[in-house]
Amino acid sequence: TQSWGRNDHVGYSGGWQSYKLVLDDFNGNFDRIVINNDADAPLATNVYFRNIRVCQYTPQEPTTEFLAEEER
């Protein structure tokens, strides 16, 4: 284990995992995204990545709805 990096996406159940990362949550200027495997045991591991998409995030404006008096 290590005390650095982001470990809030740990949770490996043995199948494909889906993660959604908002790059705006990270500070600084970056020109690379690094995805890696960290095997802390002396065992051989196989890691596969698929369907990696990098998209521009546009926050949605909140919507407001007023209910009629009888719907409350």
C-alpha cells in the first residue's frame, strides 16, 4: 500500500470495472493521463483497459420546477 495518489477508485471484484473521472477535479496543468496497475504481491497480473474516452465536461444548469398546490 502507499499513502500517495488517489485511492478512491479501488474496488476490484474480478470483472470489468467502470470509472468516471472528472479531470476538472484535479489541480494543475496536465498533458497526459496515466493508467497503471499496481500489484503489491509477487504474483504475475494481467490488466486490460477498454473503451477509454476523454470528453469535455459541461456542467448542466440546475432545473427548477414549481408544483401546483394540490401536488404537494
